[in-house]
Amino acid sequence: MITALDVAEAAGVSKTTVSYVFSADKAKLISEKTRNRVMETAARLGYQPSYLGRSLSANRTFNIALVLPSRCGKNMSQHMLNIFHAIIKSSENSEYNLSIFLGGDKRLETSLHSRRIDGVIVVGLGSSTALLDHIASFKLPLVVVNRYYPVSPLVSCVRANLTEWVLNEIDFMQQSACRNIMVFNKSAQSDSGREITAAVQPKIKDNQTPCRIELATMGKNLREQFLAALQAPLKYDAFIINGNEGALLLQLAEELNIALDSFIVSNFYRVSGSRFTRLWHRNGYGMGGEAWKLLMKLLNGGQGECSILPVEQYSTVNDSNSDSEGGFDV
């Protein structure tokens, strides 16, 4: 078995230098020329650094916890899959292993208490912050994805910029000569619902706005809500939907023999066959990749930060890199 000492002797360096070269934290202390010589020698000899040795010397486990909502065990939307795939892809180029947890199960609790993990990535866990607060209390590097969470020296978050999206959509509809706009929003219990409400309310109160804007919370009887909006005496010529419900709205319009080109719909879903709908996704793949970068920064001594990514529009009907929203509470 080839050891670090064998590599050191063959490369003409000390054993400590070999150890530093294979350390994520200390490799930068060795010159590029020496690093290359050690790496080439190790490859030629077939040397594999000891995982246990690296763990002990770096005081790390090289394990990362990825926490998903418990419902992902039964069903995962395309948006969630894109976040998940991006994190997995990012981890492949690192020396860290990922452990997957569904919600706050016993395995996660055991790993947190025993310090078997170096950091945690949590993908939005509904409206409550109880589990996030609990995980943060262990003082491990933490990144929260797909929702807002207070930033601290050990905590970062990454989410989509829904404020910019909804305001841009209102401006677009005004420029398209729309005069009555209905914004269908998630409840205030969800992170995105609160963000959309905070962005739209000033527009509603602004006397200079050249159109009428209404804000409604989508409830359990959504079909009845949509029917009432489509049949309202004061005709709506634009709908903005914070979710994937645009398909239902268009279906009901067809049932009522309302021409689809008589109004504009903007929502987070692809609705095949409707060229009158503006289709968006929350950039899940971008969020997943950014989450990994933020965690690596924290693990290497960086400070927590909040990264806000733009919402993206589908470029084509078959845009395979886009997100298809699946009712995930964000």
C-alpha cells in the first residue's frame, strides 16, 4: 500500500507537504509548482489519501446534510428536482459526501447532536421556521434554499426575486394596454405570499397607477374563485398567478367560451397550446448551484449572505432546463 511518506520521498518533499497538498484548507499554502509535482507523483504511484486521516487533520467529517421537505418522499415537483439535481451535481466536484434527510427525522437529529456533519443545506420547509431555527441552534454552517431566512455569520439563504418578477409583470401588462389586473396570490402563511403582497400593495394604493389592480388570496375553492373573476362585471384583461394554477384558469375560460386572446395570464407553469400565457420558472437549478457555493464559502470561513436570483422565463415550449412548478409551498 502506497503511503504519504512514499509520495513525499518520491517527490522530494516532506510528509507534511503531501498532507497539505491533499487538504482543502491548506493546499493554498503550497506553491503551484510543488502541488503539481506532488499530485503527479501521487497519480503515478497510485496513492489514495486516507479519508480518516484527512478528517482528523482537518477536524471535519466531509459530510453535508441535505434536508428536503418530508413530502418529497412521495412526490417531488420539477422545481424541487432541479434544486436537488444542481446540489448533487455541485457536490460531485468536491470532497464532500451528501446525506439526504426528509424533514426533521431521527437520523437528522442524531447527526446534528453527534456532529457527524460539517454543514447543512435545507430546501424550504413550508411556512414554519421551527425546524430551521432548531438546525441553526447547532451553530453549523447552514444554507436555506427557496425561501427567506435571517442571515447570520453561519447562515446564508438563496431565493427567487418574486418582488422584481411581479412588478415587472404589472409594468408589462400596463404597457400592453391592460386596465384591470387581478393578482392571485398564495396565503400570507407562505414566504412567497408575503413577498408578493408586500410588493403589490403599494401599487394598489398608488393613485398614479394607470390601471386597476386587485389582490386575492387563492383558497380551497379555487375553481369558484376563477369562475367569479372570469365572469365579473368589470372585465379583467390580465391575471398574474403566484403558482401553477394558470392551466385551470384557461380551462375554465374555454368552458365559458371566453376567447383566450382577450386576456393575458402570467404564472409559474408551462401551459401547452396557449401562446397568450407568460410562462416562468423560479430558477431552481440556479438556486441549487448557488446554495452549494454559499455553503462552501461558510465552510471556508466566509460570512453568511442572502443571494436573490432572478425569476426566469421559459424560452421554448420544450425548455428542459426550466422548472415546472408543482404546488410546493414557498
